[in-house]
Amino acid sequence: RGELTTHARRRRVFLSFHADDRPQVNGLRLMASNPKLQLDFMESSFRVPVNSPQSGYVKRVLRGRIKLASVVLCLIGNGTAWREWVDWELQTGLDLRKGLCGVRLKGSRGRTPPLLADVDAPIASWDHEHMVAVIECAAARRS
């Protein structure tokens, strides 16, 4: 129900984000050194257009990483909702029956990616207890 403030167990989380938000993504990694955040991160960091000749290879690699995760966590910045890779990663997570959730990056006012809104995915503020709650909620809601 999104009320936990500690993880039920260590979670593998696939991070989906816009490359321009990498400094804040690195901040999340630093927050994860907090013992209350028991997370193993997998992520995407390719700068290849979705429909490029290399996209088939990139999609295979990312699909493998998403399969290993229990939750796909979208880091929502000002430009995230318009990124084709973010849309593809979220849809792949949904297709693979992974929990979906989001964390709004500090100071962000960007739109929530439509798929997260469509599935009523929980969205956290930039606060570690709130992040834990939405990750655990998403893990519990996997279909």
C-alpha cells in the first residue's frame, strides 16, 4: 500500500532516465549507500536513437537488464516524458510484468511519462523514505 519505510528485501531496480539528468541519477546512487535503501541498480545509458541501426542490439541488452529487475524506476526530470527510450523501457517493464514507479527529481516540474499515469504507478518525491515506499508498492503490484 506504499507505507513501508524500509525494504522488505534487497531489490534489483532498473533505472530509466533521460541522459541529461545523469548528475541527479548519480545523486540517487549516493543516496543508495544509506543502509535503509537496499537496492541494486541496473540502468540504461545509451545515446542511440530508438530507430537507429544499433537499436536492436541495445534493446536486447536493455531487455536482459529489465528481466533481472523486479521494479522499473523512472527518474522524472523536466524532459523525461518526451524520451522514446524511456517510453520503450517502461513498456518493456510492463510487458515483462515488472513493477513500475517513478521518482520526481529534485526541482523537476516535468510531465510524468504517460505510461506511468496510465497504470497509476506510484510516484515519489526526492525523499529516501518516500522512494522506498513507492519501490515496495511497485514490487507488490507486479502482475
